[in-house]
Amino acid sequence: MTRPRGKSSDNASRLVAGAALAGALAATEALCETPLDGLTADDRVFIEEFLGPGFLGQPVAAPDVGDAREFLGLGDGVTWELLGAHGERDGQRRIVTMVPAGEESGARRWRLEFDGVNGREVREDERGSLLSYQVEDTDDGLVVRTDPPDPILMSGMRPGDVVRYRMQSNVFDAGNTSSPKYRGSLEMDHAYIGAYRVTVPAGTFDAAAFRWHFTGKVGPARIDDLQFAFYAEGVGPVAYIERKDISAFVVYRKVNRDAMVLAGQP
């Protein structure tokens, strides 16, 4: 989460502002000074299930995303201390780092790691968006590459913006990344749904909320993956949720449920 840099302009062209809807929402916000609240009732139930009733507060004014790197406070590299809030890692502290990893074809590269493993290869496109080209899953011994890559944060997004496109997904054994073990495609729906006052162990933040939904089939497996991330401007991620449902044929099903909240910045 690799593709030629020039294709990123195609992705930018797929940024759907939801023309009439987004315009109406913006006008309403300007007139009524009411922040955008893009969470559905089901979203709220989902978030409370993973993060508890004390996490999500009221909607607040949502900022435009200018430069993604600045929005996440990356600087010359950053470290976040996250605390597992649900699932197998509940209560476990994890150190997450994102550091520069050189350049390729003029594009700045970053390395995102959880506890020094399960790394992601992240690159900036010409607009400064942060895109994940490759994921290393050390738990299952796999490497996953998507084309186009899926966004961590897209520069220029505004509240109410939605990005939709189909991505090709290739899954490799970690010991052999020259030939895919499985191939498939996923439909991605990614939305900037507003900003909320949230409370985590590191404190209370006004955080921009983003939702991803991936559906499709890779090899024999059908995938339904729902994610939420809350980013505080200049701080980075303050909360993250993922529920991934993977089923193959009628005899295999795996549901991953994970949530993390910001505990500090060591």
C-alpha cells in the first residue's frame, strides 16, 4: 500500500467532493455555524463498542487538510505511544514510528512501523498525500501491495469529501515477493466525515474523523474491512479502529477486531 507516480493524478481526479451535498453542507455550516456530523447511528454504535462511551464527544469545526505531513505533525519523523483498547491487544502499549526512508523517482518515502514490525511503505504523491503502497504482515508472513495505493491522509481533503475507487491487491509470501500468492480487487470508499471532541488517555483533542470501507475478493477470500481514524491536527492519530471480516469458501472465517488510542508521545 507500488505504482508509477504519475497515476496519483488519476486518484486526485477521483476525489468526489459530493458536489451538491458538500456545497449544501458547507452553506449550512456557514449560516448556522453547525459543524458537520457525518457519523451515522450505526457508526456511533460501532465506535462506542470499540472505544467505550467516554471517547466520542460533540462535533466541532472540522479543518481542511492542507499538507498531510504537517497535519499529522510528522516533521523529520515522529513516535506515538498507543494503547490497545479492544480485541487481542486490549491494554497493551505499542510504539508506532513514522520516519523518512529516502526518495524514489522524486517522491518522498516514509516507513511506518508498529513495535518495529508490521511495517508499511508510505509515499507522498505530487500533492503531498500520504499513500500506503505496501503492508508487511509479520503475524501471517505476508506482504500486501495495492494499486492504486490506499490513503493514510490525502492533502486537500475537506469535510464531506469522499474518495471511491477500485484497487488491485496482490498478496505475497514474505519470503517470495516476486510472484503473488493471491490476486484480487477491492472497492474502497473513503470519507472525511467531520471532527469531534474525543477523550483518550493522552488527553482531550479536537480530532478530524475519517472512515474507510473496503469490500472485495482476494484469492479465495472475501473481505469486508471497516476502519475509522481520528487525527488531531499537528499531533497525529489519537484513535484508530478496524474490523476486518475475511471468509473463504464455507469452512474458513477470520474476524480481526482492533482499536488503539493515543497514550502519549515519548
